[in-house]
Amino acid sequence: MQEEIEEKTVRLAITGSRLTVNGIISAVRLYMRHRANKKLDSIDTHIQGKQSIDELIKQNQGVTSMEIGDKGIKTFERIAKKYGVDFAIMKDKNQNPPVYTAFFKARDTDALESVMNEYAQKMVKREQRPSVREKLKRLVEKVKSQPKKTRTKKKEHIR
């Protein structure tokens, strides 16, 4: 009987120590997970590329603006994303045709110069290209000026 009581006491002590060890391990894991989440929250998670004007201003890095024509907005956006520039585009509906204004972070001025140079080169190339409609008109005129072929239809019966 005495041995049974001693054995039960030892089992209870072992079980209690296991629970506390498991409890300590789980508490340490929770604490480490909490620390990892804190580190992730502290990382600056600002939006890059195209964004709203409010989001751009909230970053507290100063904002500069520049007017862009109504043609080639998608080209401009592609080039700006390529250079990693944070920008926002606003459309002024009061003017006819509408004028687009691009807002940038003040610290992006160096990259902005590269963006504007490449954008200007692409727009000049686009202006120098002849339009497809003009090419079609010329080809239609050429076809009209050529003499028409006379077609003869003959049916032959094979016996």
C-alpha cells in the first residue's frame, strides 16, 4: 500500500512537471511570435508606384507636380513604374481637352528627370510616326489607280 501511494505521488510530480515544461515552451513560442509580428509591423509598408494624392502626401516627404498632356498617360505610368517613382495622377476636367497633372515625391527628382527624358523621347517618336489611317488612304488610292482585272467565267463539262 505504501508503495502504491509513493508511485502515485511520483506520477503526479512527473505529470505536473511535464505540464509546466509544456506550458513554458508554449509561452516562449507565443512570445517569439509576438516579437516577430512587432518587427513586421515596424517595417515601413508604404505603397509604391501609382497611388492616390492623399497617400502620397501622408508619407511626409514633400510633393512636386508637373503637367502632362492628355495623350500617352499609360506610357508615362509604365515608365514611372520602371524607375520606381511614387506618383499620383489627377485629371483637371475644367479644361478642354482635359489636362493631367502628375504629383511626385520631392526626393524622387533624380529618377523623375530620367522618367521625363524617356517619356519625351517616346512621345517624339510617336509624333514622327505616320498614322495608320494615312497609310491606309494612300494604299486605297494606289489600289484604285491600278486597272481592274477582267474575270471570265467558263464552265466546262467533262464527259
